[in-house]
Amino acid sequence: MTARLAQRQFYDGYESLKPEDIADAIEFAVDSPRHVNIGHIEILPTFQVPGGLNFERREG
């Protein structure tokens, strides 16, 4: 698979996570009150291309 084909198939029309998204999640965890235990954070884009599932692609 060429890089351009992979770009079209897996990225174009989808919203990827940005570094700021990860930084915001880390900041939230670090700034949580002491009585809050965050043991696991799973961060996924809303519009993604996981194997075996179909998600809506935004056009336009």
C-alpha cells in the first residue's frame, strides 16, 4: 500500500487526535482532586477507522 493510498483510506475525511487532546487528558488527570483515582484513560477519536467496524466519514 502506498503512503498516498493509506492517507486516503485511513486519514482523509476523518478527524485524528491532536497532541493537545492527549495533553488535555493528562492535565485533567493530574489536576483531579486527591479523592479521585484515575486508573485508566482510553482516548479514541470520535470518527475513526478501527478494524471490523464502520464509522461515518465526514464529507466537506
